[in-house]
Amino acid sequence: MAAQSSGPSSDIVDLWKRSEELVKLTGSNAVATKSQAVSTQISSDRSAIWTNLSQLSPSDQATIMSRLAATWPFANERRALNWPVHAGIIANCITSAAICTRINADMVLYKARTPFLEAVQKAPKAPFVFGIYSSGVTFFVMHQIFINPTIFGEGRPCSSCLLSTAAAIAITSGVAVPMLSTPYLAYYILLQRSSEKFPPMKNMIEVLSLCWEGSRAARPLLPAVIALQVAVATAATYAALWGRSRLFDTLDSDAELARDLMIGAQSKMGIKEKVMDWISSVPLLGGVVKETPPEQERAQL
């Protein structure tokens, strides 16, 4: 007589009984039907608004949350989220103005320590204005690319990593950009003078030497401008993190308020949409802007 197998029986009746027990044990985790809401299909203790928000791409999440921050009803938290970028741009204007004026005075007026107002009045305005403009634009673009997705993303940001990124962006845009670009602008102004003749640059060594020697006059300012940029970046980063924490906690605790604010944020038109609408209204440029196909439109909550 063959030995009886110690494993589970393969009889059809036993298989049916075991399947019934399995259904009872896992009934609460059964697969949801297509007609159910997305929030009921995902086992999570988060609110439905966060469940729907997590379906969006990181760029869409950042876009909606930044619009929400602009219309946030609590003033202190709204300022903490929106003012850091303005503080960074103002700091960039201050540091780039000091650097551009010093380099401009050295190369054009031949006197690096000319007082600030006197240098602005006597020296050509193009290097001064372009230096401030390029610094502010660089800061804004880098802030939108590297800081906003982290601040307004769903994941919890690393405060030290965010602070390091903000300080690097501030120093790059507010110190490095004007120091590297102003010598070339000032040299171009010198080449336009009819009373004096300057040799043109012929190779890459001369191009790099112009940047190195032209920025020499602004190097004594580096400790002060770097300290200012780091201080502003630190204050702005921790203010934004505090505002983000309060905003996200409120969304988690008050689902009805979160829903109303999210609907209002989606209906608010952003800067990009306003610019694109303005371009489409210009007769010569309207044909360049194409309407977004329905399948490429951003997802809505």
C-alpha cells in the first residue's frame, strides 16, 4: 500500500473549501472594480485629495501646489512660501550691482574704487544693467528647476540638501554670473570707442585671460557678497520649509478646505499661461503658439 502524501489534497472538493477560506481571509483586500474611486483602491491613511494628487507627475504636482501657495488664505504661511524667491532676487540685484559697478569702473573709468553712484553715472550703463538682469533671470530659472519641485513636491524634502542647493544657486547666479559676464561686456564697450584702440581677442587663452583679469577688481568684494547670499538663502530656505510644513499639515487635517482651495488653484492662471496667451494674441506671433492637444493637457484633480 502506497504511503499517503503529507501535502495538501488535490481533490476538487478540498480545493474548493480552501478557496472559500482564502476569500474570507482576504475579503477586505479584494481587488476593486473599475467603478470605484481611486482613493478606495489604494490602501492608505491619507486623504482623498492626496491620493489623487499622487497620480500626477512631479512637475504637475509642483505647478498645482505653487498656485495653491499663491492663493493660500493664511497670510504668514503664504508669505513664507512666496517671499523667498523675491528675497533671493533682491539679494542678487544688490550683489550683482556691486560687482558689475566695480568691474565697469575698473575697465572703463580706470579707477576700480570709484564711489558707487559716481561709477553708475559716469560709466556706460549696458554692463551694469545686463549684469543685474542676467543674474536675476538665472536665479529665477534655477529656483524654478531645482527648488520649487522639492518644496512643492509630495515627498518630504531634506532640509540640509535643500539649503546646500539654495546656497549654491544664490552664489552661482548672484556672484559667479556677473563676475564672468561683466568683463566681456565692458570690453565690448571699449571696442566701440573711436578715440582709443584696443586689440581684439584672437584665441581662447586671451578670452579666458580677459575674464580672469577683468574680474580682479571685484575679488575684494567676494567675502561680503557671498556672506550676504548665504544668509539670505538660509533664511529663505527655512522660511519656505516652515510654510510648506504648515500648508501640507493643513491639507492633511482639513479635507474640505483642501478640496476648495485645490479647485481655486486649478482655475488660477499661472505666469506661463498668461505669457502664452499674450503671445497668441500678437498677430505676427499667434501662429507660432500651437494649441495643446487634449491628450497632452496637464492632468487635473
